[in-house]
Amino acid sequence: MLKLRLVFCLFTAMVGIASAQNQDSTYIDITIDGLSAGKTKLVGTFGDQNYIADSTVIDASGHFLLRRTKPLQPGYYTFLLPGSRYLPFLVDLDQRFTLRAQVQDIFGTAEVHGSLNAELFFESMKFQAKQEEELAILSEQMQKSATNTEIYKTAKARQLELMAQRKASLEAIFKKHPKAFFTKFKIAGQNPDFVEFKKPNGDTDTLRQLGYYRGHFFDGVDFTDNRLLYTPVVFNKLKRYMKDLTPQRPDSLIPVADALIRKVMPYKEYFKFFSNWIALNYENGKTTVMDGEAVFVHVIQNFFTPELAYWDTKESLEKLQKHVWEMEASLMGKKGPDVRAQDQFGVFKSIYEKTAPIVVIFMFSPDCEHCQKEAPEVQALYEKWKDKGVDFYGICVGTTDAEWKEFIKKNKFTFTNVFDPTYKAIYAKYFVDITPELYVLNQDRTIVAKNLHPNQLEAIFEREQRKMKH
């Protein structure tokens, strides 16, 4: 009787454990032999941001368990492990799996059971891990050898062979599991095949190659699948597309950005992410691209409207539209607006009164450390170029009349300086977010350069003077 009671209690306990597990939508059971005890954080991904999704404790045997009644958002996650190690994985709705591995080679020894997407992810990682050592040796051989040597050619051929094996391995998975999230994830990350185009004379047509590559760059991304936004793949492609595959000039960036955002407009979450990321990355003060804010202005004006920007309020969007309107007049290629304000002697001075072919507008604030550093450089440039067709017009902002005059005296400015504490003279004319700011106007008073440091000015002067001679 006692034996039957013990068996019944053991059975009840086992059922209770199983029942508790079944209540967990997320049940990730991991043991990594040799891993130190400690705490592990689970880091999730959205676009270009990482966030702490959860955490758990690793015991002395290298075992840790993540249990949740609320499932994780399907996507790409990473456990941050002791010893600066990490364990990435991919999950969809099937968030119940076990993993066993050895700490000295986690990916090469990983054994995963229970979740198709986690199994496929680690199968792929294990395949790559087997190739990594040989690929590293081949890469080193190629770096040390000239491209026309037999060593280089042999190493290159073997490298291509290994990469072809990797591609074939993935394609086998894609064919067997066409609807798996892992398949969507890996296909989205694929780059277009290289296609060589030739000009009629036999030379490589690099522009056509780039155009083809860019035109097919997002072919593998399923924009109907929002799960991909919770992996690094979409952000990595967007960043490379805008930063590496597009010349960093507003006249190139604007049409590329516009076409890409319009491409994803039917897909709400992608439209929101792409338009926000592009706008923020080319906002004034966040880009090193000369006049990068022209991209920001274009994106805001065209896509951040009450009809399209569903994620924001009408009031907030109106403020944003007003902000870019204030910036618009000072974009490159625009006619530089005139400013008329009082100098330190109370005399009104105007930009358009300047007769020099080139005019530099120097916007500064006495409290600004960078302004304090660059002020002597600006004065020295004025002295050097004032008889060579260049004049300067200083506009002081964010200070008091006394501090402005003291700054002029301290730096021995001899070029025109004005100050308007009401801001009426400069409002919506020359935008300045962070001082100092330098604009260059040509003989037509068109803005031809901005976002400069003083040591960049002379190259601009010489360029504009060459244009005037032709």
C-alpha cells in the first residue's frame, strides 16, 4: 500500500511539473558544460535598437532555464553569458526547446531539440563553425599573397568552394522548410548575385552593376512579415543601402530615400521604421554629410503628414513641419537669404551689401567652447582672404549684448558682426542647431557649402574661384 502511495505521489508530482511547463508559452532549457555560474540577460532586437527582454540565473553546472507565460516577440535574441560569451537564437511561436553544448565550442557542439526555428538556426551555425577555422586560414593566405600568385589563386578557389557549400546547405533547408521563420530570416539577409555588365568597348560598366545590385538589394525581404523587423537583418540592409551603396550627397540620397520609403509605404511597420530611421540619421547634428539635413527635410515634408504618419499626433507633426520649414531656406542650392541687423556700433549691416564674390556666414555663441576655439581661426582666414574676393559676416546667437561685444573684442574680430536678440532678423533664414555654423555663398549668393570647420574653408574658396574663371 505504501509503495502504491509513493508511486501515486511521484506520478502526481510529474504531472504537476508537466502541467506547469505546459502553461509556459516560453520554456527554454539550456545547459552549457563548463560555463561559469552567474546571471544571464536576454537581449532582444528591434530595428537598430537592442533591449533587455528578460533574465535568468545560471547554476554551477552551466544550466539555466527561461520560463514565461507571456511569449517572446518572435525574432532574434541573444543570451549574454559570463566570460564575454554570447548565445544568439531565433524563435517564432515555437518557444519551447532544449540546448546542450560545451563551453569551449558552443556553436560547434550545440544539440537542440523542440523548436524547428531554433534547430534550423543552430544547424546553420554549426555548419558555419566547421568552416570558420579553414576560412580564416585562407583569408590570411590571400592577404599575404599577391593576387597573381598560385597561393592566392588556390586559396581563393577553396574559399569560393566553401562558400558554395554553405549556400547549398542553406538552400537545402529553404527547400525543405519553405514556410519556416528561419527561411524568411536567412533569405532576407541574402545579397543579390554579382552580375557583370560590360560597356560596348569591353570595359566594366560599374554604374550599371551598382544600379542592378541596388535595384535587387531588398528582393529577399518579405515586407508583409513584421517578424523580420525584430532581427538585425532589415536594419543591416537598410544601413548598408543608404550609407554604403548610395553616394553621401543630398542629390543622390534624396531620390534613393524617397523611392525606398515609397516602396514600403503599403507595409505600415516597415514604412514607419524606414522613414523614421532615414530622417533621424540625416537630421542636423547627427550626420557628417554636408547638408545632410536636406534629406531630413525631404522625408519630413513628404512622409510625416497626418495622413501618413499614423504613429504620431497631429500637433506633434505640425511642430515637426514647422521645424523643417525653418530649415528649408538654408539648404544648399537655395538662394542665401539676406540678413539685416545691427553691428556693435548700432549700424545696420546687410549680407547683400557685401560686394565680394564669396561671402562666409559665421554663426556663433560666446558660451560655445567650439566657437571659442574656432573664432581665432575664422579671424585669421578673414585677414588672409579679405583682399582675394572673400568677405565674412558674423551672426551672434544665444547670448546678451554685453557678452557679444566682449567676444568680438577678445577675438579682435574686424569683419562685420551683427546681433539680434529678438531673432527676427535671422528667423527661418540660416538655421543653426549647434554652434558654430559656417555657410558659404557664391557670387550669385547661392549657398554652396555649409556644416564646415574653418580648416575646410580654403578648399571651398579655391573651388568657387575656379568656377568663376570658367
